[in-house]
Amino acid sequence: MSVPPPFPRKLLTPRHWPAWIGIGFIRAIVWLPARWTLALGAAFSAAISPLLRARRQVIARNLELCFPELDLPQREALRREATREMGRMLGEFALGWFASDAKLAKLRVEIEGLEHLEAARAQGRGVLLVGGHFSHLELCARLISRRIRIAGMYRRMDSEVFEAMVLRARLHYADTMFDKDQLRATVKYLKRGGTVWYAPDQDMRGKDSVFAPFFGIPASTITATHHLARLSGAAVMPFFHRRTPEGDYTLRLEAPLENFPSNDVVADTTRTNAAIERMVREAPAQYLWAHKRFKTRPEGMPPVY
């Protein structure tokens, strides 16, 4: 595991105190039993939902676009549950970042598909675990790290305090963490046989993105999956995780995508989105619908938000 960077003393100045209060709250709720932590988060999210009108509208619009087969009452029920999941996400982020190993050992976790990872490693290949932004992504990254050595790709946080503390927490369980722009270092790690987890399912703009369907809608999607696999020779495995109604966690590593990468970056990105869509359909309420996934539109197409 990587050594955390030195702590920047400038983060102790008064302007950062509100962020430290937030860190203190997150650390405090970790002392609760795990199920209480999730229940508290869900209750808090439901209570403040009336104040989050814009975010509720984004969730409702995404569900309308992605599940046209559902009637309005069904989508509204799904929206309410997705809103509660945003609160549970806070609790699961807290557990993933700051819970002790002993506390996490008490969670009931089932891991499927480790044989696929072992087969890739036997061939000397690195592995790119491709997942989605589910409410428990941070917690499940730590849970899978209890069985396999992994690294992660991430986007830096706006808050310097949260960036410093969360990076230190992640480096407690991860081999290393790569900023989203550190593609060269990520490729080197994969070439050495490393395993990298990341989620390419957020709206992206720029030369390193293409439009690929997600729930049948053109979605601006980063092409890093194609390029990382092409440059490193790594196997690309869909990595799915969900929370059961009983509060247990099921983690699944699927067989590597066959004939990936191809010579067609759009086709490969489409396959990546299709794998994530399939995961979402298994646990739709646990997906992060509050993100404006379709904000960037192809030229000439009207906005959807």
C-alpha cells in the first residue's frame, strides 16, 4: 500500500473548519452499528428531500428517460427509494473511509467470480474492474480489497480537507490511487499485473469522450476503458455490487469482455455502457440517479434537463 502524503498544516486554518466539522460528523456516525448508520442516512435524506427540489427533478427526469416502460406511480416509488439511497450512500461512504477492519469483518459479504481474476493473473495480465456509481461503491471497493489487492482511479474533491482525509483513508486499503489524469501511471501499474477499479459512467466532455448509448440514450462517455485496455493488455471485467434487502452485500466479478479492445473506440465504449446498464437494471434504486448523466448532448439535439 502507498504511503499517504504529508499532512498539509495549512488545512488547520479557520476557513477549513466547516469541512473539519463535516469530517467529524462522518467519523462519528461510523461508531454506530452499520445498519443504524444506513438507516440514519436514509431518514436524513428523506427528511431534507423537500429542500432538494432541483435534485429531485434530476432523479425523476433520469428515471423517466431510462424507464419509459414504468408508469408514473412506479417511477415515483423508485424516485423516493433512490432519494433514500443518497442518504445511505453517506453512511456507506463513512464506513468505506473510516470504519475499522474489525467492524467491516462483521458485515455479511458474498463475492462471486474470483476465478476470473485468478485466471487473468495466471496469464500475467492486469485487470481493469469496470463498475458504476452505486450508493455503496466506496464501501464495496474496500470490501473487495480484503480479498484482492486493488488500486483505484478517482476525481479529486473540491474540498482540500476532504481530498486529504479521504485519500489517506483510501490508501489505508488500496495499493495506490490514480488521479483521473494519471493514465500513463495507470497503464504501467496494469502492465505489472495490477488490478484497477474505476467507474466511467458520468457525463464527460472533450476529446477523450464519445457518445455511446446508455439506456438507449446517447451519453457522453469517457473512452479510457478502451485506451487503458489497448495500451496495457489488461482484461476488462465488469464489477457489480449490490446490497440485499437483508443488508448483506453481494459483489460479482464477471468474465472478461471478449475481444476487447477492438479497433472501434465507439463500439468498445458502447459495450462498456451496456455492461453498466445491465448492472443498474439489477438494482435500479441503488444507482446514483441524481447525476445529470445526459447533460452533454450530440450537436443539434435539445437538452433533456
